[in-house]
Amino acid sequence: MLQFGLVVWLSPVGAVSYTAIWIQGERLHLLRLVLALIALAAFLISFGSPIKTQAALQETKPDPKAATPQATPKDTKKETKQQELKPAKQNSNQETKFTVDQIVESVILVYGTRPALEHIRRNGVERGKITRIDNEGKSEETEYERRFIRGENLDKDKIRLDQKFPTMEYSLIFGDGKLWGLINGASFTPKQDATSTFISQHHHSIESLLRYKECGSTITLVGKEQQKGLDLFVVDLVDKEKRKTRYYISSRSLRVLWLEYEEGNPGGIPVKYTRKFLDYRFVQQTLAPYRTLLLEDGRQSQETRVLTITYGVKVSDSIFKNPEG
């Protein structure tokens, strides 16, 4: 019977038959054989394992001399380094002090570096929507297009702001340090409040901080504050015309989060303006806010939402010239 099974197993056809027979009827016979082999293996192991276990115990018996390892020169160096690092960890909690130049120059770097800003933003077109809110809470939305040519400083910039109202097209043009306007193609001289508002928004801006050296402005570090859970650097800027702007800069991202300034009629009560900058995005490797809020004494009076910004496009110099001038 054993010989028959061996012959059948060596035959490829017989191997299939033998397997089928094992599944169907030979399972018990093979199980007995397997159990016998397991018992034999256990009997043989029982003789060898005590000797091996005793030898293993003798090999792993601890050496009293080796219980306290001696420090090698490398270990001594490691311990010395660890002891030297401990004071550094304690001193790491101390606040690092920065100068106002370091802070503002880092801000310029975050916004795109001075050479990149000068090259990329030498001219451009910005389009978006302006929502104005009056004292009674009524709002009016207009579309705008802002075209500009960058000058050596803010006073030499050329800016044209076109706005479309339901009944007219209104433009304010700034060039050669002067402001004039167009209504439906006819030139006019803007009112004093409109002129003051335009000039204030131009000089009380992020651009004033990014170009403080070109404009000859003075910067001063007021200090570091925490407002609404934000760590802020507070920097004051005063330009040549003694216009003062206070910037609140995130110490984490080095972005200008908002700025403040005061203006009013001579002898009257000054109005505190706050301009908040939101929704920062990268435009041609430079950083720009796409949403700006203007507050007057804490009341929101204007919201500007940028739709598109394109730098480096050709802007004709003729659009900044007064046809009657």
C-alpha cells in the first residue's frame, strides 16, 4: 500500500488523484502519521533543550564588573555637549529684539523684495468693485479700473481711477503731484474733500511702507503688542509732509494686517481711519491684498474687492494728461 502511494505521488496524473483521495477519504490516516511525527519531535527536543537552556543561562549570566560601564571619551564629549545645550534651551524662551529696519526690510522681502517690486510693479492695471456705505447704512456699489505708472516716489506716481456709476462715468487722474478729474469725458477740478481722500489713500498705504526709503520717510518701532490673539509689530511712518501712519504687522507672517491714521479739518475733531487688508494673494511673485476695508471712527464706510491685477502691461502716458492743460 505504501509502495502504491509512492508511485502514484511521483506521477503527475497520480498526484491529482492522490490529493483528491486525501481530501475525500485519507485525511484520517495522514493525520495519525502527522501526530506520530509531532510526538517524536517533541521527545527528541526534550533531551536537547535542558542542555541548551543551561548553556544559555551560563552565557547570559551578568558580569558584576560589566554592570557599571566605563565612560568612553566619546560618551564624555556627548555629556559635555548636552550640558552646554541646557543653558541655550533656557535662553531660547527669551524674546529676541529686532530693530525697525530689520522688521520693515523683512516685510519688503515678504512682499516680493525691493528690486522685484520695482521691476514687476512698474506699471499695471487693477479691476474690481467698491462698495460705499453712508451714515444711514445705505450702500452703493461701483466698478472701478485703476491704471498706474510707478515713479521714483509716491509723489511722482501716475494713477488713473475710472469708476462707472449708473448715470455717469467718473475718473480721477493723479500726475505730476496734481489731481484732476473727468465726468463723462469733460474735465473738472475735484472738490477739496475728494482730493484729500484720494491723496490720503495714496500716501496712507502699504506702498508707503514698502517704498519708505525712496520717499525719504522716517520709520520708528513703537513696540510689540498682542491683539485678538495676534502678535504684532507696531511701526510708525512719517513722510516728508509730516503725514503719520501706524502699521500693525504680523510677527508671524510679516504681513501688514491693518494701518491707522488721523485726519480732519484744521481746528476740527480729527477722524481716525483704519484700513484693514484681507485675502492676501500672490500676483506675479509679489504679495497683494484682494480685499480692503476702510473704517471711520470704527464704522465701516468702504469695502474694496479686487477682481484682477495685471502688472507689466503697457499703459499709455497720454491717459494721465489733462486735455485742457
